[in-house]
Amino acid sequence: MENTFIYQENQKGIYVAVDIGTTSIGVSCFDVETKSQLASFSFSNPQKIYGADVITRIKNCLDTPSAEKNMSDMILIKLNESLKCYLGNNYNRISCLCYSGNTTMQHILRCLSVEGLSKAPFTPVSLDYFECEVSHEDNKAVINEAGNVRELFLPGFSAFVGADILAGVEYLGMGKSNRYDLLIDLGTNGELVLLNNQKGYATSTACGPVFDYGISGAVYGSECIKAIAMCIKRGLIDETGLIKEPFFEKGIDISDDITISQVQLRRFQMAKAAIYAGVISLIKKADIDYDDIENVYISGGLGFYLNIRDAFTVKMLPEQLKDKITVSGNTSLSGAERFLLSDDKDTILANYESIRSRTESFELADYERFEGIYIDSMNF
């Protein structure tokens, strides 16, 4: 990876940071000269019609040759519409966009082949930082009247731990001491990084959209976690996840938006167990104790709203981490904003490479102890 920021022109206008999540897309817009935020918004990823997770979307890309281009266009069209809506006449002042996101989402947006992401050894086309200039010939791209918009794609760790996580790790300033920092991204992919100033470990675990939209379509997964935690405290759900009578058949009505059924509860158990087991596996892989961890950061869309007490009630996180946690919000978007607004992008790129070079990415499926840890993590 060549750590050089190429686009050195003193561009005026508006810079746009974009976090391409599997379930939702976050956007923030800044005036470059004043560095003031002009707009901040999010929208549902329109690719969801091709599947709720990256595995299904990759399969669609491989099965239908036109699917990848269609998915790329979907994001660009929706992004364009939203930017025009939120910025109005300022839309034509856009001069640069910075994309963060998981590896699959970045591949699809750039129309890079996802075949290498579909099977072992899971080899992306590229994980490196990439710049390009948008042409007027692409009528779906974000483009100003002068036709000189620059697109920047942040680098990532591996096939399943992407730029969204690397940007977050750098933004949070992780891994600067002998003690470890842990980042837990509660999104569709459930990505985790454990890092100190000498060594790092990164992995991901499939959670589905539970932590984005909850178990029954609620606006925030945090509301569902809160509801489940309340039911556990009231004895309506036992430690194995069984809903007690008289609610077993019809479920527990929490509100007009939330009903907890047995099927939905099992789905949540699998997602929260994946996170819990992922954390335990990282710690065992690093051969450290809980005392060796200094900070734990909770990121992702859920990170704006999660009540930490609820997370421990449902056994999503090990109790030993209780006093170490900071809820950090969308660190992927914050990392993209930091890069865009920095006057020294080369230093940030060097930080990215330093973090990547000392971090071992591994698949939990290849970790022989994971299955047993996962099964033990199912209970509340």
C-alpha cells in the first residue's frame, strides 16, 4: 500500500463523508473552508432487495451479472437524491467524497469483482486506499457542474473487516499503549478489533440486521434489547431464552412497534451470542486476561442508543468489561470525516498502515474453540 494522498489541490466547496453500511448509509457534509457541518443524514441501504446480509448480496452478484452494477447504481442514485434534497443549491459546490464501509459494500460500489469474497481464502480485489476523479460520463455519480469531484475510498483490514472498522480504530486513537483496546461494531457483520501498540487481532461474526432494526422492525435495535432485558428482569423469559406462559404462543407485546415472539427471540440470541463469543475468542486468541484490556468501544448505528446495562442483562458482553466501556456511535463515519477535514492526510494514511501491518485478521470459523464458546454464549 502506498501511503500517499494524491489529491493535493486546494479545493473549496463541500466535502462529503459517507459510511456505506449493509443495512443503512450515513452521510455528513462539510464546508471545507469553515469546516462547519452543513448536513447530516442517513437512509436505508436500497440494496436490501438483494438480501439482508453481505453473503446474500455476494451470491446475487455471482448469479446475476447485472446485479453488482445495479447495486452500485442504487446507492449512487439514492445518495445523489438525498444530497440534492439536503444541500439544495449547495449541491454543485461538492468537490470531494470520502467512502468508508465494509469490504463488500466498497467492492460493490466500485464494481470490483466480489468473487474472491465468496469462498476461502476470501481474497478481496483491493483493501488499499484508492482515489479517482468522477467523470460526467457516469450520469449516476455525484458530480458538480465543473465536473471535478474527487472520490476517496478508505483502506480496510480483510474481506470481512473493512474500512469502516479501520477508520474507527484510527479515529478513536486505539492501540497506543501496552494495554489493549477493544472495538466492537454492533452492525450486520459484527466486526471486532483488539489492539495494542505491538499487536492486533481482527475478526467478524454474522449478526444479521438485529442490531440495526431490532427483532421486529423497530426503528432501533436498542429498543428491542431494552425490551428483552426488561422481560428477563421480570421473569417473563428464562435464562435459556424460553418465553414463559401465558406469552409463549402469541409472544410478549411491548408496544405497538415491538412484539417479542419465540422465533424472534432465538434470532436475537444467536446474534448476541455471536458478539459475546467473538469477544471471548479474541481474548483467547491474544492469550490475554480481561485486566489487559484498558478500553472497550461500542460502535455502529446501535452505538448511539444502546443502554450498556441492558447489554449486560442480555449477556451480549462479558461482565468483566463492565467498567471499561465507551459508547462511541458511528465511528466509521467519524473516521471518514476526520480524514476529509484533516490537513495532514498522509499521516492518517500512515496510521492506517501501521495498524494494518501489526493486526492479524482471522476467521472465527477457523478458530477451533469458537463453536463451543458460541454455544455456551446463547443463554441469558
